[in-house]
Amino acid sequence: MKIAHTSLLLILTAIMLQARAQNTIFLSQGKIEYERRFNQYSLLEEDNTWSEVEKKSMSQFRTSYFDMLFTRNKTLYKPGAREGAGTSPMWFSEQPGQNNIIYSDLENEKSTSQKKVFEETFLVTDSLRKIRWKLTDETRVIAGFNCRRANAIIMDSIYVVAFYTDEILTTGGPESFTGLPGMILGIALPHQHVTWFATKVESVSVADTQVAPPQKGKKTDIAGLKETLNTALKDWGKYGQRFIQAAML
């Protein structure tokens, strides 16, 4: 009797899992909204009187929103229509990455990025960033999708936590983050005090003409952009290095 009861439970479980699998929708095109959240207090020195005064004139967190259109093998990430929140100090009113437009050709492993740095706009064309991800067993739900955690180190020292879903077939993500077996819906850079998390995913038709690389800006590649920034910010000390890291993401 006990064996029969166990067998019945196994059969029912198998039926439920099969039904769930049949009802799962796997997206290969659509639109994702990401919320970018940056802790601006991380820019200030600790135990500093000036820093305490500065905090009173700025928000701790600055949020901004980006939209990403995706097809099976291409993505286009750009500033969204939704207005962000948070006030910044005058000396850091335009943070790196606030106006990025990033096109990723996942099939051919190419990327074209339009990045505004101070008063100049760069058009950066290069290969997709190679990221050695390590998958974990941790899971969470983001924007209604089951996601799995992966970790990595990029640019020699930046620790990355990502959450991706295999329910979206496109292997892209926000900014230049790609290379996981599904769409990246969450990114956290703990030591850089910045996160990107999807707030909603829409299943909409996306034409190839809607996912096209940006065209404006001074043409360069990743190495050229880094060299330009290193030269321009060589006397900025620690703040300059943090600015370069943010601009290179």
C-alpha cells in the first residue's frame, strides 16, 4: 500500500512538472525595462566634515531607467522614457553611463556603443566582452521570471553578480553584460555600489530595423577609449580611476 501511494505521488508530480513546462513561455523577442540604481554617497570620503555637508544637498541613491529591445540574436539598450529620481552634486551631475546606447550582435559577437563622456560622444566598436561566469545554485524571481545567479570578475578587479533566466532565449543583458545561457535580468557590482534590475518584461514584436547600432560619435575601440580617458584623467587620482571604470562598463 505504501509503495502504491509513493508511486501515485511520483506520477502526480511528473504530471504537474510536465504541465508547468508546457505552460512556460520562452521569449525570443520583446522589451525589458531596467532600473539602474547608484549609491552616490560612495563618492564621498568617510569621516570627512565636507562629505557630511555634501550629503545634505544630494540624494543617497540616484535611479535611472533604460529600455532594451531584443530579438533572438541582437539587443539594443538605451535610455528609457521613464524619468529617474535623485539629485546629484554639481561636480558629478552627469555620471558615466547615464546616456549609454549599446547595440550587441550576439551571433557575430560584436558590439557598438555610444558613450557620452563629459562633452564628447564616442562611438565604440569592438568584440563583445568575454566574461568567465561561474554558475551557482542560488535563485530568485525578477520581473516574474525565475532567475539563477552567476558570478564573475571583469576588468581584472570588478566583482559582478548576475541573475539570468533561461525563459528568455536571447543571451544578452544590460550594458555590456552577456554570455550566460539566457537573458540577464539583474546585475550588481557591490564594490562599485551600482545595480541594474529589470522592472518589467514585455512580449512584443520587434522588427530588425528597431534593433540597429548607434551612428553618432568619435569612432574608437575599447582600448582607444581607455587610453583617451587615462590621458584626460591622469591627475584625478582615485576619483579618476573610478570614473574610468564606470565609463568602461
